[in-house]
Amino acid sequence: MDPKLEERARELRTLLQKASIAYYVHDAPILEDSVYDRLYRELQELERAYPELVTPDSPTQRVGEKPAEHFPTVFHRIPLYSLENAFNPEELEEWQERLLRVLGRAPVPDGGTEGELEYVCELKIDGAALALTYIEGLLERGATRGDGQAGEDITPNVRAIRSIPLRLATADPPPVLEVRGEVYLALAEFERINRERCSAGDPPFANPRNCAAGTLRQLDSRVVAARKLSFFAYALHWPEGWPAGDPPQTQWQCLQQLKELGFPVNPLSQVCRGLGEVIQFYERWRGAQLPYASDGVVVKLNSLRLQEEAGFTQKFPRWAIALKYPAQEVPTRIRAILASVGRTGAVTPVAELEPVPLAGTLVSRASLHNADRLRELDVHIGDTAIVRKAGEIIPEVVGILKELRPADAVPYSLPSQCPECHAPLVRPPGEAVTRCPNPECPAKLR
Ligand code: IVH
């Protein structure tokens, strides 16, 4: 092997990695796309001619040729907790009171920020949690959250996400490093994917979160590469003794460290002293038009020492909470109503809507729940419905604007026969749910 070629391959890898970090982490490209593509091709050709030059962190090694057969289960070395929710500032204050009690601190005085706790506020990105493991600086594994204890090893797909570094940007990597963050889809990319699905006759994804989570679990990593997933890192677990010098002592320093290691970190994060500043941050971003879906603000104690003191409940860290944005409501027209039969045989009326943007996603279907709700709302096809998204995957119709009912609107009630197998539907007395009783119904077997 000509050492000059080896040297060239190394230089190309290093430059392409640097260019990716400049692009994805710092939003400050250092290479034109066409220049990047040309250099990438050169590396690819070198590697094709001399396969011994290929390294696992080469940017050419992101997407494999062979689809995976399944995703093995992996146990997380450090469990992934979820967050307690607060739905308004009062609930946030109650959380802080509990936190202060656990920390053995006096209630925070009114006025001023003296003696107030310091928090980091981060946007709560509505995507899918991802746990990354780096061994000696190389990406070893990417796993879904699963139940928090064990998830699925989706490494081939994680490698296909361009903004996730295959190698940490440090000359002194620790033996093991765990990074956590959120995989998400930019809204523009989500809409592009749904447009493509509609023209291919495939059902659209309900929202960017579903689309991101579904994409992560695709067996073919080429599909993952074609849907441009993004990533924001928000947590870092490092072994004792690393980094040499001074390890991070605050969440804010963790975010800076993550950036230095080459991870994209949401630039809107902010240190806030006291809940007054936290609520200002929340008001600032609630309802803002962002290029991705966010469903609230995550509030974290900044000091890692205090985080440790506060600890965890059975389910949640006591040192962090999600302050959720309130559900939003919008009006839109009902084009049709379908009776959808679920796995349990439950029949749910679902409204097909004129697509409408709602809390960051394009909504085209909404649940009408059951026969009682249909009657209560007096729903007609052609009506203008008020649709709300309250954290559920499928939004719901919460009202009808009867003043806007057109003359040709058609009343709707659930069919008497199963739309799938034509068995007569039943509704046991005292129950809200209408069901298909046929155990062989294809909807149940699906
Ligand atoms: S911190 C122990 N920070 O929200 C702390 N989570 O139920 C755990 N999420 O599953 C999470 N943005 O996937 C954190 N800036 C952020 C986040 C965030 C989104 C997700 C995460 C988690 C869920 C909380």
C-alpha cells in the first residue's frame, strides 16, 4: 500500500468529518456541497480500489447494502428515564416546592433572583429518544429507549443519520461514553415524505414523531438515509477520570461538551435563574414557528451535584420536569367519516379532514371516539369541526361550528354492520364502545 494513498484517505476522512460538524453542529458550512460531494467521491473511489483503506468511521460507511433481519434487544447500561409533566406554571411551582424540600432548602423568597435555583431550559423536541454508546471514540451502538431498561439495537440506522458523529471529535476519547438525545424530523422533511407517500398511495404518517420513530425502526437503512432524520443531543454520561482537567459540573457545561465532541445541540437552550425566568423562556417559545415540532420546555436543575442530591423517584428524575404547551385547537372541514375497526374489534368513527396545521404538524384525520360522542356533537359530513391535539397521536374533534353547516351536509351515524366483515355490530348495555363480535374479522386478525 502506497503510504501516500493511506495519507490521502486519512486526510479526506478528517476533512469530511470536520465539514459535517461545521454543517450540522455549528450551522456554518466550510465546504460548498459540490466540493463536499467531489471529495466524498474521491474517498469512495480510493476505498473501492483499496478496500483495506476502509475504516468504520469513514463517511462512506454510513449506509449498509444489506437490510437488517431484526433488531436485537439491548439492555441500557444506564436506564433512560422519562419526565414528569407539568401542564401549567402552577404545577411547575409545586414541582419546585417538592424539589426544595428534598434538597432541604427554604422556600424561594418572592422578588429578585437571589437564592433562586439555577435551571437549564431546553425545548422538548417531539421525536424519539436515542441512546448512543461510543467505545474508544467510535460509535459502537445506537439503541431506542424501549421501556427505559431495554431497547432495540438500531445501530445500522443510526449510522445513516448524517449529523450523528461516527467518531467523537476529540484526541482523548474515554473508553466508554453514553450520549442521549432526540431524533426528529424537520417539518419540511416530514411534509416531503408524506407528499411522496400520498403520491405512492401509501397512508401518510400522522405526525413527525411517528414518522421519526417509524423510520428508526426500518429494517433497510437505505430508507433511513433517504428520510433525512435530525438529532439533538441533550445528555452525556462519562466515566470517572474523563475528561482530563475539569469534567462538566453543570448541565450547561454538558451541552457545551457535547458540542465540542461533535454533536448538534439545540441552540435555543438557556440558563435560567428561578422559575420567573423559566416561565419567560416558556412564554417566549410557546406557539413560536420552529422548523421542527416541540411540545414543551424541559426544565433541568443546572448543577449536577444538586441533581445527584435530588435523585430519582420510581419513574422520573426529581431534578427535571417537562412543562408542556397547552393543546391547540383549530377549525377545519370534515370531508368524510370512516368507521375504523381496531385489533380488539372496537369500532371508532374517524373524521377525514381538510389537512390543517396544528401544533407543528399537518393534521388530516381526527377521532370522533364513539357513537355517544357522534350524537352529542351531532356531526354531519361537510361540517366545520374544531380539532384539538392533546398529546395523543390521533387528534380529536372537540366541537362542531353548526353556524357554518352547509345546506348539503349529511348526518352520520355508525353503521349497523362491520365495515370489514359485515357482521352485525354490537354494543353491550352500559358500554360506550361498539364492537364487531366476529372472532374471524380480518380487522382483528390484521
Ligand atoms: S431529558 C432524565 N431533554 O422527552 C432526563 N428529554 O418524557 C430524561 N425529550 O423520553 C430526558 N427533548 O425523549 C430531555 N431536551 C430534552 C428533551 C427530552 C425531548 C424527550 C425524551 C424523553 C421524553 C420525556
